[in-house]
Amino acid sequence: MKKRSVLIAGHPTSVSLEEEFWDALKSVAQSRGLSVNALIEEIDQTRTGNLSSAIRVHVLKAVQGRGE
């Protein structure tokens, strides 16, 4: 697990993800021409539960070709 600080709507928060998910999140953001923070903000706006879990699901869907 790796904890990183991110800004969401101008507010700092920390997110804990496995290194593999951080790497995949970076790839998804890059493929969409976004920063990791911008992608996390998008995910945050549509999530219903825990932010870390929402990020994992988003990454999984993107890797499976069902990107959001």
C-alpha cells in the first residue's frame, strides 16, 4: 500500500492504493490527456462509496476496456 496526497476540488486528501493501481491510474490518466489529480477529481464526483475503492473500480474497468 502506498498513501499519496491529492487535491480534490482544492482540498487535500490522502488516498491509499497498491503501487500497481497507482501505475495503472497514471496510465489511464495519460491516455486521456489528464493529470492523475484531474482523473481522481472526476472519479470523486461520481463515486458513491470509498474513494480508494472507486479508483480501483475505475482502473479495473478501464483496463478491461469498459472505461468510464
